Amino acid sequence: MPDGIDVVRPYGDTTGDGMVQLSFTLPVPPGPRAEGAALQLAGKMGIAPAMVVHSHGIGGGGGGGAAFTFFVVYGPVRHLVDLAAVQVEERAYPLLSPGEVDGAIRAGLHRQLVVLGACIGTDAHTVGIDAILNIKGFAGEKGLEYHREMRVANLGAQVTVPELVARARAERADAVLVSQVVTQRDAHLRNTRELAAAFREAMGEARPLLVVGGPRFDPAMAAELGVDRVFGRGTTPGEVASYLVHALIGSRRPDTPAPEDP
Amino acid sequence: MTARLDLDPALVTRARELAACAAQPVVDLARAHTTVSVERAVLRLAGLTGTDPVTGDGDRREGTARDGTATDRVPWVNRVVDAVRDQVGLEHGVALPVWHALASGAAPDLQAVAEQVGAGTARFVVPTGAGAERARDAARAAVAAGLARVDANRARREELVARLGDAPRRPWVYLIVATGDIHEDIPQAQAAARAGADVIAVIRSTGQSLLDYVPEGATRTGYAGTYATQENFRLMRAALDDVSAELGRYVRLTNYASGLCMPEIAVLAGLERLDMMLNDAMYGILFRDINPRRTFVDQRFSRMVHARAGIVINTGEDNYLTTADAVDEAHTVTVSQLLNETLAKEAGLEDWQLGLGHAFEIDPDLPDSFRLELAHALLARSLFPDAPLKWMPPTKHMTGDVFRGYLLDGFFNLAGALTGQGILLVGMMTEAVVTPWLSDRDLALRNVRYVLDAAGGLVEDFAPPPGGFIDRRADSVLREAVALLERIADHPQGLIQAIADGTFGITRRPPDGGKGLDGVVALTAEAYNPALELLEAVRA
Ligand code: B12
């Protein structure tokens, strides 16, 4: 933000009042001690003076008393937000229209771009990958199957990693798109690492572009997970198509692999 | 007192006739086949338990309980059925060769047969003549003992409901727990019951549907759910019995008879006094890609067991609306309810046992969305006046805006109260964010309590006028449903073809695709299944 205000605080009903609201549960029976505990936590979070505007016990009724207390807390937060220091994952490639995507593939690849999609592991949530791949698309944008210059195979759910590797090899896939929705016990991260390792082992540098997505992924984690790109909540097919063009055609990968890092 | 619409009676009759006709090929298929899981269920009813100790990866793997039992150890029932299949095939069923081995003195009891299989010394033959007669008698007696335990559990449930009291009102308040760890689930379930839940469902670990065996023992390592095992069933039922006594009302327990082991899980539910079971004719096919033939054979057997056990089934129509549009595809829910009803009745279930599913999944941004929801809910209520009906909360249009989600859940609860639903699955405002936190569940129950206390009685006053918006919408959905049923019934393969065509949840499943087809076996005329014989005898 070049001009204007660089430092802001949360807005309740007047500029700079810093007001926030939050709710949480403590494993403490309801009562003055619980409220004190909530205030202490709020204070440590930078909310001062904090107000516990509501609390109630959870887990009571019937027999023994409640073992937990739920709180709603209001108050001004001391912290300032420095807008100049905010970092966002900038999209490093232009958003292309469907026509531009097809044009770029025709001109740059001279053949159809081959895309494989799947949900791996035991995850059966296909709506997300379907939104990206199926003609019907998402948020008013057509899915990748709509592109004349793409050949898309959607393998559906519960595909094992070895199956996916075999299919990618057989179909000579340029890109493999994988969706992971269930995140309990970090299943999505483990499965993604397994995916990356399997492709690395089976195909080395010649592996297809690996793209994963799902609502709870952090797009900044690609490198750490060993994949090329991670897409999160609300991704549209156009973003994905534009990225594929950028990664596979724009930067000549994978024909001439980039030099190894030292 | 229930809200009702005056549906066109001729149309309703036609809908039921068509559903029966569309389902007939499925029933014929089920009668002519058995599956590995049906046969394993027979052995379970006869009392065979435990796992082969030399199988499984033991403690090195995920899915291992802390007490040392491995969830990947192969149960004896699998070992025996596989051995019979290898040696003499399954087309006669497992009972003849197994009880022939027992009757001819090769082994003293079923457990010993299993151990011989483990040691590689078991030799199976299919008996004929007097030998077959003897094997049948012995098998029948063994399975009858298991069914007697199922019957005793049913009687015990009725006694407890009578003595402790039942849920205070309809709809029953149904809540899910899903920590992955049975010892974590138990206090959560008890807390939920104390906070007002009438029914506790323990959702299963992802991936269990695709296991072709039932894990064994108390488990602590599920993903997004807890493994369905006999021991987990027993532990949870005992914990809920305690809390039922404390609260003075019988708290029901639910699990899932779905996936590749549907018949066995149905048996375990009967043996451990579960009260309700998710059991849908198509869920596994559509959402887990389980082979349609496998599902239909397993399905019929499992429903016969539920019928005997006095278990209320819950069907899964709500799920279609997560992949298909709730307005455009509303009639597919009605069609599926009619098919589930006809298949359930064929398997011996009665109206009071049919928790037919439907859901509040219309896009809230659509004008009149709430009126449309009421129309759909009343259609189901009027079409199945004696079924409890399972009313499912919004999920698909829930977002990270939890405040809006709380409001939507309030409207969902109100629709449930107004239209006299039987079982209300409590919606969570954090549906799109996390598996529910303790506080999410508590807030959700407060929402339900407020709405039912404030407006529960409105069901008496709520009578949408004939010819009004709600009445017209219900009528048009029913007409679309009948038109679709006509198309399905027209095909010689009926429902089997409709599923291949992608009629439900816009998902296509061909009859020979999917997982588990290799576990389906065509029966010979001499085949014998003592469980089916005993279950069918009661109904005759
Ligand atoms: C629909 C649904 C189902 C359906 C799935 C039907 C189907 N064929 O997909 C059914 C009913 C089968 C189902 C089952 C289960 N579900 Co569910 N389900 C949902 C629900 C309601 C909506 C998900 C959805 O469709 N979103 C719409 C799509 C378009 O959004 P999306 O997936 O985020 O995708 C977008 C982006 O993330 C991205 N994206 C996604 N994938 C990819 C891939 C690539 C390559 C790219 C580029 C982008 C991309 O682009 C998409 C478009 O923007 C959510 C709750 C919710 N409202 O979010 C729960 C939810 C996802 N389910 C959940 C759970 C736990 C389950 C079960 C495991 C429960 C159980 N124990 O049985 C089961 C098991 C399924 C299994 N084996 O995996 C949890 C997950 C919790 C977690 N974070 O771990 C949720 C959040 C509900 C909850 N609060 O508990 N579910």
C-alpha cells in the first residue's frame, strides 16, 4: 500500500477501537475461576481490558456437573496490523481465458495436454476435483474437460498412489491433479507426501507436474510437500488451466528440466 | 398429530407399483447369489469370533489398538470362508461343508475348524444325501443360537425402554461422535446424551467400507471416525446403558451397515443391541464405488437381520443432494425413498423401522428456498406416514461463515418440527470447517432445544392450503418421481440399469464395475444358508 494508512486496528464501531470477539472452551468447570482463566487467556492474546460477555458449562445435565466452560469474549486488542509487512502468495502467472489457454497449448505443445485427476487414499470427496475437471465447472467457469486442447481423465475417488502412477505413465500425463479433503490427523499432508515420493521414485525428473488441492490446504506448502503447486478453498478451473499453461508451456518444463540446485 | 398434504392417491399407488417393479430385478439377483460377507455373517451368527494370530502387521502399522490387537489381523470367519471357497467353492454356501466337517468328527467345534484352517489341515467336502441332512440340522441349530441372542437383545431393548422411558418427544435428536478413538468417543457420547441427544451415532473411519473384513477389538486409531468392531459396539452400548439409567430414558445407538461387510456388521449390531443402523440400498455403490451386485446381495441379507433385531434403518438419500442439486433432483430422493421402502419391506422390515432419509440442502440464496424445503419435507411425510423419516441438516451450502450456518441450522430444525420428522440429525455450524468440537455440539443442541421447545407443537397448526405453493411443489416433485420410476421400471434390468445410467447423485455405476464383485457367487439349487432359512421362516 504505497499511500494511505499502513497501520490499522480491528474496527468495532469506531476507527481504531481495536474491538474483537472470540469464543473458546476451557476444560474448567463454570464459575468465577473459569471466568478468571478466560480473562487471563484473552489478556495473553493481547485483548485488554477483556470482557467475558457470556459463559456456560458444557457436559453437565443429568449426573455430574459440567467439566468444561464455553466463553464469548469481547475486547480491544492491543496489537497493530502493519499492512506494509503483509505477505500474500502472489499469483506469478496471468489469468487466461479458455480461448487463450487452448491457443497457448496449440502453439506451444503441438498436441493435446494430458491431465489426470483423482482423489487418493480413502478420501471419497470428489465434488472438488469434479468442480475443476468436469465440463460443468465451478463459479461460472467451465472445467478443464471443456478445453479442446486438453485430454482429461478423471479417475474418481479412492485411487491408490501406485494405480495413479501407472495410469500417469500409460497415458503420458503432463499433469496429475489430486484432491484431498479429509484432514483429520493430517491425512491430506501424509497422502500428498506419499504421492510426491512415489512419482519421484517411479519417474524421477520425467514425472508429470503434480498439483494438489482441497479446502484445508495452505498454498504456500507446495515445496515442503514435494509437489509443484497447491490450490486451496474456492479455486476456479480458470486459475488451474492458467497455471498449467504457465508451468508446462510458459517455462518449457518438462522437456528441458531446470538445472539442479547446487 | 402430523402435518399432511393430500397427495393424489392414484399417483401414490402408481408410484409404489412402479417402485416394486423397478426393484424386482434386484430382489431376483439377491435371491440367486451369495457373497463372501453373507457367508461370514452365517459363521458369526454361529458364534465364530477372533482373528488368526499369525496374520496382520501387528504394532508396526497404522490402525493398531494400544492394547496390542491389530485392526489388520484377519478374522477367522474370513479364513474359513476363503478356505471353503478355495477347496469346494461357495456356490453351496459355507454351512454344508463346515458343519459336515463338524458332524463327521473332523473337528469338535467351530473354533477348532478355524484353527485347522489356520494350520492348513482343514479338508472340506460338500456332503450329499444323509450327510447333507445332518450338516443342515447342525448348522441350523448353531445359527439359531445366534439368532436367539439377537431376539433376546430385542426383548431387552423393549424392556429397557418400558422401564427407563423413551425419548421424550419426536423428532428424536440424533448426534454423531467421531474421534477415531472409542475411549474418547465414550465420554463424548455420554456428554451428548446428558445434553439431550436421544440417539448417538458413531461414524466410521474413512476407508472401513472398503475393508473386506471387520476389524476386531477396541480401536483407537480411526480417521475421521471410529472403526465398527464388535468390541467397540459392546463398549459403547454398555456406556449408553449406564447413561440411560442415569437419565431415566433409553438412549439409542447407531452405526453403519454399509461397505463390503454390510451383512456381518448387521449381525454384530444384532448381537450387541445396537438400535438403529444406516443401511441404504445404493450409498455404497454411488459414494464408495462398491459393486452394485455385491451391494444388493449383501443388502438383502443385512436388512433381514435388522428386521429380526428390531433395528430401525436409516437410508441415505440426503447424500445425493451433496453431488446433485436439491431442487432439480428432488424427485430422485423420492424415487430412492420408494425403492428403499420396497426393498426393505421385501426383506421383512416394517414401517416403523424405516428411517427414510432426506435433507435440507437447497441453496439458501435461492428465493423461497425455505418454502421449497417445507414442500419436500411434507411430501416425504405424507408419502410415508408411518415411517419415522430421518431429517438431515444442511451440509453442502454450509460455509466458513459459521454465524450464517447457525441460522440455517435453526431453519432446518424449524422445518423438522413443522413437518413432523421422526429423527433429526443435529446440524453443526462448523460443518464446512472441522469435525465438530465439543462446543459446536453443545451450541447445536441448544439450537435444537430452543426450536423444539418454542415451536415443536406447531406441527398441529401447520397445514399448507391445497393448491398453494407448497402443495403444488410437492405434487410436481411426486409427478416427476413417477415419470422417472416409469423409465426405470421400463427397463428389464430396472434399478440396476438406472444406477448405471447415473440417475442418482449424478454418479454412474455399471453392474460389473466397482469393488467387491469377486466376492459374489451364484448359488446352486442345493445351496444352503441356515440364517436365511430361519429368517425367512418367521416371515412365512
Ligand atoms: C459433500 C460432502 C460429503 C459427500 C461427498 C460426496 C462426493 N462424491 O464428493 C459424502 C456424503 C459422501 C461425504 C462423506 C464423508 N465426509 Co464429507 N463432506 C461433504 C461436504 C458437505 C461438502 C464438500 C464439498 O463437496 N464441497 C464443495 C467443493 C466444490 O469444495 P472443495 O472440496 O473445497 O473443492 C474446492 C477447492 O477446495 C478446490 N479443490 C479441491 N480439490 C482440488 C483438487 C485440485 C487438483 C485443485 C486444483 C483444486 C481442488 O477446488 C474446489 C473448487 O473451488 C463437507 C462439508 C462442507 N460444507 O465443506 C463435508 C466434509 C468435507 N466431510 C467430512 C467427513 C469427515 C466425511 C466422512 C469422512 C465422514 C465419515 N467418517 O464417514 C465421510 C467419508 C468420506 C470418505 N471416505 O472420504 C469432513 C472433513 C473434515 C476434515 N477436514 O477432515 C467435512 C468438512 C464435514 C465435517 N465438518 O465434518 N462427505
